[in-house]
Amino acid sequence: MISPRRSYRSELVALAAALLVACAALTWAISVGAVAFPFGAVLAQVVHPDLSTQAGRILWEIRIPRVAIASLVGASLGLAGMLLQTMLRNPLVDPYLTGTSAGAACAIAIGIAAGVASAALPLLAFVAALATALIVAALARTGTGISHERLILAGISLSALFAGVVTLVILLSPRASTSLSILAWLGGSLAGRGWSDARVASIYAAIGVALALALAPMLNGLRFGEARARALGVDVDRVQWGVVGAASLLTAAAVSVSGIVGFVGLIVPHVTRRFVGNDARLTLVTSMILGAVLVVLADTIARSIDPPLELPLGVLLSMFGVPIFIYLSFRRRAA
Amino acid sequence: MIAIDAVALAYGGCRILEDVTFTVRAGDVLAIVGPNGAGKSTLLRAIAGAQPLDAGRITFEGRPIAAFAPQERSRNVALIEAEGAPPEGLLVEDVVAAGRLPHRPWWRWSSSEGDRRAVDRAIARTGLAPLRNRPFAELSSGERQRVWIAMAVAQDARAFLLDEPTSHLDIKHTFETLALARRLAHEDGGAVVVVLHDLNVAAAFADRIALLGERTLLACDTAAVVFDEALLARVYGIPIAVRHEPNGAVLAFAVPPSRVVS
């Protein structure tokens, strides 16, 4: 009896579907706004950019950079969540595990209170996020590897510490505007972001993505547990450092441009696994696509519910995303 | 193929084995037996290069096993540890295919024609063809053990190190698993080292038996030689009787306190 070899047809169909959905979401997001553009106009500008027209300027200087940054943030958070959940074999982990968001929030709160120029804030957030991740990783180090429990404990402890500092700064700041600026950053937003923000963040995100994809085959070995992975020639220590490094870089890049956008890094890996199973080669790529879709859609809704006012992106994701996620995850039990 | 030379091993800062010397030949099945805590699994992991040595050296075809790069080591030596948590959402074929990981440079994502042939060969060799497309999580313990062995075969390893492969298996699956291990040695020319608890199973399936106890290697020979009533009784701390059957089989069993063995 000869059984057929495994085919990845259904997984590849799911991946293609995710790509199609991503294209549709991006196109919709670009066309929606104070001035609505028909699909044809969007397509024409994308194929032949013409900055001498008003449409060209709106699309290329406002809409497209904004959608590009939303994609970057979503893809980074989705991938970072996927990496950490895969390595720790724990579906409750999110990319802020390594303390990146709390560290960045702390630096931003102190920075805003101290009157640091707003142009310098993204860099400040990025450096603080990475520094926190480094401290957490150093605390979690055992021998040549990383202890999972210590990583989670160190991340949670440091996050709690920094959250306390943020609250203190908000309470002690003499001016209400300072507190509001800090709160707005904590709520997450892409308002006013342009190409210059995208450029810096995308360099770090690209390094993170490259590192993550290089780890994919070895992450597949880790599905059998650390001992078996080692028996398959996987350098487990190196994978762990690579995952923590890539996830921290990706999260820091995202946090630096968007503030704290929660929930994406938690839900996207779950949805991804439902679509394409748990082959890291597929999940890493798909989590980027789905993360980008989720944040692009959320950001578009955030800026079009009550224009020109914008809802905080992170708040919107929690308020609408969480109920939908709970419905999707728990309806099976009723069936 | 594998030479263990004056090896000492420590576990948690405490020496558990000293002065262990023996060799494993290609085409041979060697069983490691001994009381709980004698260091059987630790020794097996040391042979696989997964456990640092406190003293002595272990060589694979003349080269110290510690000098192998991780992937290179896995291309030569397959360590099959006792069952852990099963991987979720994988088919039998996916698990076997993971055995090709050590043959793949990090930048190559997909399996080559050689990889696919090796997986087909491993599945055929272990009789897994009917289970090939079944989810791994649905298999019984005996079937899972066969899949782990198939993974090792797909590795193209020349030494197979099995840690208590029969601990949860009934008598039929024990037989099948160890018969497969014997074929890997006797027909395919591999070196097989298997940690076993059951002395009689070891005697039935292994060509040679290494008895660990009293923090060292006490004997390494055929069952007929190693199974000495006085030696076994000393090592296990209970009265043990040994029978030599006319067909050459050797049996060892504990003597219950109330029974007199003639």
C-alpha cells in the first residue's frame, strides 16, 4: 500500500486567501477618508503616481504612508506574537511579554513630562523598548540559554514596575495637557504619521523579519519539545536568543510609531494557526499578513467613525476586537 | 562504531557513574540495564553528546562526539528519548519528515527530492505506510514509538539510541518495537543502544547487555554471562533467580519472599 505524500494545498489556498484579503483591505483603507476615491482612481495613482494632482498628493502623502505604517505595525506585532508563542509553546503570550511596551511607555511618560520634542519621541520609545527587552532577557538567562519561566516572570515584573512609574508621572504632572498626551500615546494611534516614521521603523522591522524567517525551520523542530529538537540538531539556545531578539526588535519598531496597540500580537497567532496549522514556515508569513490586515482595518475605522476626530487605535482594537475574538474562540463549545 | 572510554558522569553536581568503558559495534544491539537511578538515561544522553562528561571520552568512529556540530551529530546519531508531550496538529508524515532537519541548511525551507525519498524509505522501513496521513495525536503509544523510530531512520543516522522505548507498551508492541530495533542493527548495519527496565526483554532482544549499578559498569557481555544470580541480587538488592532454557534463552526473575525456588 502506497499512501500519497503530504500536500500543502489547503494551507497554500489559505495563504492565498489571506493575501487577497490583505489586498482588498489595503485598497479599501486607501480609498476611505475625508475625500473618498473610487477604486479606479486609487489603482491609477498606485500604478502611475501623479503628485501634481490633488488626488495624487492626498494618496501618496497622507493615505498610503498611513496604511503602510499600519501594515508595518500590524505585521510586526503579529509576527512577534507568533514567534514568542511558538517558542514558549504558550498561546497566552503576547509580544509585550519582554517588557517592550511598558519600557517604552515609561520613557515616553517621563519624556513628555520633561518636555522632550515630540519628533524625538519615537526614537526614545524604540530605545527604551529595546533596553527593557535586554534587561528582561539578561534576567532570564541561564547558562547559555533562556529559561521560559524566568523570561515570563521578568517580563511581567518589569512591566508592572514601569506601569507604576507611568501612573505616577500622570498623577504628578502639574498640567492636564501632559497627562492627556501620555494617555493618548498609551491608547495607541497612527494620527499624523508619515513616510519619515515609516522609514526608520521599517529598517528595524526588516531586520526582525529576516531573523524570524531564518529561524522558521528550527522553530519547526522545537514543536517536538526542546529535548527532541536538540536531538534533531537544532541549536536551541541560538533559536531562543534569535526569537527574543527578533520579537523585541519588531515590537520596539511597532511601539515607536504607534504607541501601545494591544491585542494584535495575541489574537493574530490564534487566527493564523486556525488557518494554516502550525508549520512555522506558513505561520510566520501568515501572521504578518493577518496582523497587517487587522491593524489597517482598525486604523481605517478609527479615523472614519467620527472624522476629523480619531479614536485611539489600541482602544478601538480592544473594544471591538476582543468581543469578536471571544465569539470566534468560544462559540465552538456551544455547537 | 562508538567507544566509551573511562567515562564519568555527574548529575546535579553529584557523580553518578565512574570508570565506564565499553564499545558499541555496528550491527549490534546493546541494552543498558540497571536499577532506577543507576544513570542509564544519563549515559545514553552522554553517548548522544547531549550530556557533558565529567571525565573520560566518548568517540564516534574515532572522533569525540563533543566535537561534532549539532546538525552533523544528528546526521550520525539519533537519540530517541522517552515520550514527552505529543506535537499538536501534525500528521505522521510531518513527524517523520522532521528527521530531515539536520540535513537541511538554515536557508533551505523546503524538502529536496532526497529528503522526500528518505521519508518514504523511513515510512516503508517502519511499516507506517497505512498510518502515514493520520494525525500523530490520535496514535497509540506503540504506534507513536514507531513514528519516533521512523524519524530517526529518516535522519539517516547510523547509531540509534533509544531511552526506554517500551516503558508504556504491552507485550505485543514491546515485541514489535524491539524487533524493529533489531532489524535496524542486523539488517541495516546500525548500532543500536537501548535502555530497558525489563531484564528478560533485554535478554531476548539485545546481543549484549551493559549492567549499570554501584555507580559504575558492572558487566558488559551476553545475557548468559551478565545474568549472574549473585551479581543481580547484589545490584538490585533482592533475591533473583536465573534460568537457562534449553533453547539458549536466559530468564531472570525476582524471587517472592514466600516462595522457595528449587
